[in-house]
Amino acid sequence: MWNWLLIFVASLLPEYAQPDMAPDALLIQEGTASYYGRRFHLRKTSNGEIFHMDSLTAAHKTLPFDTRVKVTRPDTGEFVWVRINDRLPKNSKRVIDLSRKAGTQLGLLHDGIARVRIEAENLQEIDRLIEYFGDEPPSTLRLRPVEDAINPPNLEIDTTIPVF
């Protein structure tokens, strides 16, 4: 019986030695998205670029220019990667405005608006955003530092059966 118990306990150890990243560790923000296109096509964006409705870009209130984010529709699972190159008005009720091409990939042309999740590319990007905003990140963004996982040392388990 002791043997089985020790084998069971030993089988659980690898799970703790290699922790997985939390499923929402890269989440920056959730809210409503829309798209913009023809009316702004070939006009200057806030960062000085010319807006092309057929590019994969977006406008956001506070994220730094050139930040790449993944925008996902939880209701359909569709997602698109975009680069922030424009600003939304501070009083906008949207969290992100996507270019027409990005909006098409998320199915926004038919729906107009949709609930979305905005996620960072990786944990290093989260750290970069935390450094960028310093001590006062916008309250609308969810930026939490992720500490490096500490792997426990390899433990040798004595599987001999005690004799009484």
C-alpha cells in the first residue's frame, strides 16, 4: 500500500516543477471594439502615419504606438493581431477601433461592434508596458507583473517499503 501511495505522490511532482502560465496572464483590457475605414482612409493618424484601411492597425486611448496586440472576440473565438498607430478620443466608450481589414477578420463589418479581449504578445511586452506607464498606469488597463516561476529542486523519493 505504501508503494502505491508513494508512486501516486511522485506522479504529481512534475506538475509542480513546471508551472503553466495563468490563462489570462497576457490580458490587457476587455471592452467594446468597432472599426473605421473609408472616411479616414489616407488621412494622418495620431503617430503621423497615413491610415490605410486595408492594414492591420488600430486606435487605442493609451497603449503606446507600435504596440502589437491580439484582439479576440470571445463569442466567436476569432482573433487578429494589430499594431497601435492611432488614438481614440478620451471620451470614447470603445476600448479599441480597428482598421477595416482587422474589423473584417473579426466579423465586425456585419455586427458593427463586438465585445473583445485585448492581449499582449508575451510576458516581456507586459513588463515593457509596466515600465512605460511607471507608477501610474491607466486604470482601464490590466497590467500586472508576472514573477519568474521558481522550480523546486529535484527530490529523490525513497520508494523502499519499511519493514516493521
